[in-house]
Amino acid sequence: MTLFALPNHPVPDGCVTGELVAEDGVKLRFARWAPESGSVKGTVALFGGRCEFIEKYFEVVRELRSRGFAVAMVDWRGQGGSQRLLRNRLKGHVPRFSDYLLDLEVFAREVMLPDCPPPHFALGHSMGGTILLSSVLDGQRWFDRMVLTAPMLGLDAVPFEDFVRPLSSLLAHMGFARAYVPGGHGRTISRMRFEGNLLTSDRARFERTQALVKAFPELDLGAPTVGWLAGAEALMAELTHPDTISRIRQPLLIIAAGGERLVSNKAIEHFSARLIAGAHVVVPASRHELMMEKDIFRAQFWAAFDAFIPGTPIL
């Protein structure tokens, strides 16, 4: 399958792309890269958040490869170059949040395990981090270590979340699962403005993403549906329950953004403080997309990542 590029944002050399078919028949786009020459430290599987796509992470791919890692990526169902699930392809929708685990499983079995050198590490952002945590609860152990940036464990951007959680579930069960969340109509990546955005304070990286979706509209995505929100809220409530947290034995590093206004840092702190095998780092003043931020913030992210990955082999 095709990867898209801009003159100032080319596809990293040596890319292998293809299509996967999940257990339920949904088609997914993947890409993988071998490490640059030299000693191989393993593979980092890189998982984006909601609305994100492989092309957005070309810079991060290069940085990981320069560190001696192979890199593998997949676009989650319903976004990027993977199959969209509704006639209106701009709606961010999944019938069940657990369906994302089907994407992770086929990617791990058909791309990562056969074609990517071990040990295997995960780097997941926002929704990608939430899905990775869900996979651990589901009994899957694909990765030796995980780094999660600004994991979606609560939503600061959703007012009155305690009220929205049961309401979204009720509306989904009443037949409104495929409707946009209130106020979501027409709210797409391509229409976002840098001023007032909650994602990054780096204008150049923000505008690079905008240029990609404007040049290649098939990558664009709008607001989530009521069904997506209901599924996300249910999973976040499960993940942050104390009984759930105590079951997570996966070695984790969570890196939060100090200037976060999209996901809940309070929920991240609550979760991290109760982990048995996890650590929590905050990058002060950074906004949500730590890997797309200004270099001063990214340097702190990479310092934390390098201290944790690859780490000591886990026997």
C-alpha cells in the first residue's frame, strides 16, 4: 500500500509497506523499516493516537532507526490509510473499542514477529497507549517494554466527563452510535488552526501535518462518533480502576505532557502511582503531542526513552 510524502518530508529509505486483514475482515495499512547499519537493538513498534497516520511519524522513524532500532507501524482501523468503517469516511468510529485489539494482533503476528528483529518494544501515543494497555489486560504479551506518551486515561477536553460517560453509553445503545459527538460535524484535521491548538507548540511540525492532509485528503479525519466516545470512556474507566491497575505487570514508562489540556494528567498520575512495574515522567510545559513538540521538549522525551529502552533484558 502507498505511503504519501512531501518534498520536505520524504518516506524514510528502505520502507516495506503492505496490507493486513484483521480477523473480522478489516483491511489495515502497515509499514516497516530495518535499522540503520550497525548493531541492532531490536524493534520499536510505533502506535499513533486517534486521527494519526504513519506519514506523520517519518521524523520519529528516522530518529529510532538512528538509534539502532527497526521500526514497524500500522494505521488503526478507521483512520490513516486503513479501511474506514462508515460511508462518511471522516467520522472517527469503531463499533467496539476492543476491535483495535484485532489490529494489534494481526500486526504482531504477521509483521512484527516474523519480520522484525527482537527484542520488541512498543511506543504508543494517546489512544495508541490506551490500546496497548488494553492488550495487556487481555493477556497479550507482545512487548518486552512499553513507553506510553500522554496515554488516554481520561479526557480533560470533555467537560463534565463523569456525566458524559453514562450519557454517551446511553446514546450509543439508543441508536446514535454512528452520529458525531455533539459539535463534531465538520471538525477535521485539515481545518485545524495552529492558534489555540491543544496538540503542539511547534508551528513547523503542526503545519507539516496540515500540509500532509491537505495534499492527501484520504488521510484526513474528523471528530469521533458517539459510539467511539462511549467505548473510549468505558475502557478508560476500566483501566483506571484500582483493581485493574494491580493486574498490570508489563514494564512501563509513562511520559506525560506538563501543559496537557486534552487528556487527563490527573488520571495518568492516579494510574502511574499504583503501577507495580511502571515509572512516570512529566515534561514540563509540553503540550499533548510530545513527539511533535518543540525540540526543547522532544529532547526530554528522548532522554527518558533512551534511559528505558532497550534496558536490561527481561528473562
